[in-house]
Amino acid sequence: MKPIHLHGQPVGGGDHPLICTPLVGRTREAILDELAIVLPKGPDLIEWRVDYFQDIGHIATVIEIARQIKKAAKAIPLIFTCRSANEGGQRIPLNDAEIVKLYVDVCASRCIDIVAYELSNLTRNLEQIRKASRDNDVAMLMSFHNFQYTPEAAILSAKFRDAEQLGADIAMVAVMPRAHEDVLTLLGATLRASESSGIPVIGVSMGAIGSVSRLVGGVYGSAVTFAVGKGYSGPGQVPIEELRAVLGTVRKAVTSN
């Protein structure tokens, strides 16, 4: 898999997927309490799902909390995500222009390391956030989610390509399987993208059936896997302790010969 680089430095060793744990608290106190539980578990990345935060409309408060998270996390990179309700996020009292302003101002504060934004958004909004992130040395993850089903392989491959062509630093595709074959479709598309793309890719098959992708996705080129620290942000995530044990076993097995 291709390693993720932040501020010119690789994150992790590159021989296994990075483990990311989400923060999904609704209040400042809940977020910081969650962070205190997550940090001792040693995630490689932390994602703040700000769409869960009840005061998301107060940008100064959002930036202040992001600074607190970053200060406590120290060297652990922070992903900032306001997930669209159309792609599995919480419904929030902000319109598209207000969400873009939130992203731009957070990038300008330089209190985060990665911003995550969906490919389904208007191209002009993607470009505006892409410029803000580049201007402030913040990486950009562009994503596609389908919580209903797994599209055919050609569509998944196209989503990975679209992210790279639009200037993403990391491309992510997360889809819901209806059958075990769908998990294979996702893993195959991830493998092909990891081999052909110039940027790191993340492939996730969600839900109970898809949970295996979180365990072995790294073998197929997925650079990050998401795990439960305290709360979960997606169906099929497993506790970080269990995930780390399985990743160690998988890594040993695939490198033993």
C-alpha cells in the first residue's frame, strides 16, 4: 500500500494499515471524555466527526475544540470530517456555503492535519476546500459512501480515479454489501486502485458482512482502517484492541514466506 504523508513525513511504517478511531461526542465535555479514553489505546489517526457536535454552527468553538484535541493528541494526526447526511452523516443546521466556510476557516487555523469531504459535493466547493487545505499544509481526503448497496466494480474504480483527478491526497470508498460477493468487489477495486493510483486509497465494506474488509483491507492496498475507541462512526467497526490483534496476525501471515 502507498503510505500516507503529512507535512512531508510518512505516517506509520507503511507495512500495515493505519488505525483510525472516531470522536462522535455531541458536546465539548463528551468529546474530551471520549478522547481521554481513546488516546491510551494508541490509534494512528483520530477523526473528529464534527457533524455529531451540537454547536457545529459556532466556528470559533469548533476551532477551539479542534485545538484542544490536537494538543492532547500530540503527534497523532487529526482528521476533520463533517459528513453529509446524504452519505451517512448527521443532519446539521448548516447549508452548503456555511459548511464550506467551516472547512476553510478550520484549515486556516492549522489545528488539523486532514480534511475529509465527499466527492458528491459541487465541484466548486471541492475546489475551494482543496485550495484552503493546500494553502495551509492540510491534506485532503475525498470520499464516496453508499450506505444502500455496493455499486459495480467499474463505478468504484471511477470514484477512486475521480478523487485523484480532483486533487485529493487520499481517496476513500465505503459501501454497504448485500452479499458476500460485494465484499470481494470492494476489495478488488481497492487493490486495483492501490496499484494504479498515485495517492493512498482507503476501501471499506461496511456492516456485519463487510467487517472482514476492516481486518484484511490492508492486504488489498487499503491504507487506513477504522476502529471503535469508545463510540463508532460506521456500521461494522470493531474495537481497536481486537482490530490491532488481528492486524498483527494478518501481517505475520502474509509476510512469513
